[in-house]
Amino acid sequence: MPDKYAVIGNPVEHSLSPSIHPEFARATGQDIVYEKILAPLDGFRDAAFRFRDEGGKGLNITLPFKHEAWLVAGLRSGFALAAGAVNTLTFRGSEIIGDNTDGIGLVRDLARNLQVPLRGKRVLLMGAGGASYGVLEPLLREEPEFMVIANRTLEKAIALVGHFEKFRQFAARGLAARSYEALAGSQFDLVINATSASLANAMPPLPTGLFAPSAMAYDMVYAKRTPFMAFAQEQGARVSDGLGMLVEQAAESFFIWRGVYPETRAALSMLRRQMPK
């Protein structure tokens, strides 16, 4: 019998994971089935345990359950501990192991697919919610020159910086919190939109002149040209959506489960062909 995996969320119908993981399995000769699970908003724990008890080997977690998955995990490994969120659960006997692959997916998309290495770069990360918590550690480990967290509510950006400064390895990494207004006059090599603004076809209130020559503007939303991407392009920046991040974080999950790291270009090309023009 093939091993069972699934993505769980609410909503979940939009998820592309059931297209990505079978492609990885085909390419690597792995025998798996992969499905979608729509869990009630107050029923994540029961749905996850039911899947495990029915023989499921692992779950990908999407919104709004990443923090609940962190609480369910008995062992938190990889980048999950600092993130306070889990997007990958592995069921191994009586153990439930939680990982977070979002940040490493972002870093790999930037470095491998977009040729944007982070070492020594000036980075702006917009947003101080769960998406930013999930990606900040891998970004910092790439040793940018400095990183600024900007948020409409400055106190939330300050809290995010304070959370990571509790971890000794990040205490002196040039991490700072700023309001959007305070960004005026600064320039960045990489600007990442981790806010939910693009989902509402809006954008954060960025001042003009933020993008250094050859800067990259990266929106974690995928399958649409967002107002942030349009603004950045008008300012002369290169732009990318988050589809590559989605594929690369899935590849890391697949490796955690199967011990085989899939080549990602075929899956990314397949999804790009399926995206609306």
C-alpha cells in the first residue's frame, strides 16, 4: 500500500500541494498518495489525529492551523522552534514531529531560482504576522548586511524583532523594526512582502525610492500580479511572486518524509504553465 500524506487547512480547495507532491513522487520513484483535508476551524487536532490513526504518515499544514500544529507536535525540529508555527507534521510511531519549511523554501527560491543571494544584502521584510515569523530565521542565517521589519502597527514589528533577539545566535544580526513612514530615504536590495495586503488587491504604504539598483521585489502571494509587484516594477525593481517558494518548501517537506530531495524545476514549470496569464 502506498504511504498516505495530505494537506490540511480551511480553506484548502485552492491548495496546489496535491499537484506538487505526486510530481515529486513520480520523479523520485516514491509510492505515495496525497490528498486534501478540509478541517473545521475548531477541529484541527481531531482531524490530524484521525488521519494519523488511519495510517497517515505526514501532513502539510496551511492556514489557519500552523500554530495549532506547533502545539500538537511533541518534538519541534528544524526552523519550527523559533517560528512558533509548523507547516509539516511527521507521524513516526507515537511521535509527532513538527517542522517549518516555509523559510528555507523562500531562501532556496531566491538563491537557486532567482539568483538572489542574501549574504551582505540590505533586506526589508514587510509584515509582522505568522508568515514573517515563519521565514525570518532562515533569512537571518543567510547573513544579510541588515534586515528591517516594517509593519503598519509598529509594536508588532518590535515584538517580532524582540522574539528573535531572545535567541543568542540572532542577537547581533542587524535586525530592526520600523514604521513604513520611517523607511523614507532608505534603500534595499531585497524587499519581501509577507503581508496579507496582496490577497485583498492592496499593498503596504511604501514610500518611493526604496529599491536599490538591481533590487528584487518578492511577493509571497502567487498566481497573480499584485499591486506591490506593479509598484516595484514601476520603480525599476525586478519582481517575483511566491510560486517558487511554494514548490521549494514542498520539496523540503518531501525530503523530511521520504529522505529523497526532489529536483524542483519540473514541478515549478508545470505549475507556471497552469497559472492564468
